[in-house]
Amino acid sequence: LTGSGKFILDPGEGKTNTMSSANTSFTGEAVIASGTVKMGDATSFGPLGRASYIRVKGGATLDANHEMAVSAEYGVRKNQVILEEGAVFTSSTAHSDEKMSAFQTLQLAGNAEVVADVVPVRIGLHLNYWASWLELGEYTLTKTGDNEFFVSQTTITGSGLFDIQEGSVRIINGYNGSSS
């Protein structure tokens, strides 16, 4: 997977596509049209595990599935996931507290869901260092599953809502690991 432009992933409803490793040259837009796309490892979506952004269409799921060793600049926004109406963000593999998630920004473009039924789902590149953004807009982010939705050094924007159906949400701010 190389170059830029738009890359459409469409495994089909009820099916899963696991992205392979070593896609180190892709810097474009990835769109998940249907089914589930699971990250295979840190290079699944280009340099350091990310496309310019990944857009998840309604009815489709992005499974982050892998922790990342990252090289990022503090306060610089990278690694954006955009959830459209009816889209799902989840993780099927646990992340260590030190490396967190491949993604720094989660943006809603419609009402969407975070499913934490297997393991905690995380946004943010490092527990106490790299910033993350949660852009709710005017939409609702529904959190389901008994595990927590965990975000690090987070800036939350918009007038949208969290609807916590199960489990918990933990937001860590500050280098000492304090949470709220």
C-alpha cells in the first residue's frame, strides 16, 4: 500500500479484513465502507500506522487492535479517525499503558459508538505525554461494553454528548497520571 489519494476498504457486511504490515508509504485517506477492518500492526495504514485519516462509514467498524511505538510531536495533531453516522470504533487487543493507541484524534461526523466489550479502547499516543482530541461536534458518542474508554491528555470540543451505556470513561490529564 503506497502513495496518497483515497483507499477504499470494503470487506462486506459481517466480514473482517486484517490489514497487513509494512504499508509504510501510504499517506492518503483510508475509507472503511463496510464490515470490519482490523489493524494488523503498527504499519497497517502507512507511516507509523496511520493514513492522513481513516473515515469509517455507517455500519462499518475500525478495530484498532494494536499498540504503537510512535514518533510524534507534542501538540501536533496526527492519526485522525472520523466516525460517520452509525460507525463503530473498537479494539480486540489490549494496549500497554505506555504506548496507548495508534490514533490521536477521534472526530464524529454523525452519532457513533465506541465498543469496549473485549478490552479497553484507547485514544492518545502516550499515557502521560502525547495529547489527543475528541471532537464530538453536535453528535452523540455512545460507549458500550464493560471495559473502559480511555483517553489521554484530551481536548474535547463541540456540544455533543457522551452516552455511557456500560463500563466507564477515563480521561487522563497531566503528567502525573491523574484521571477524571
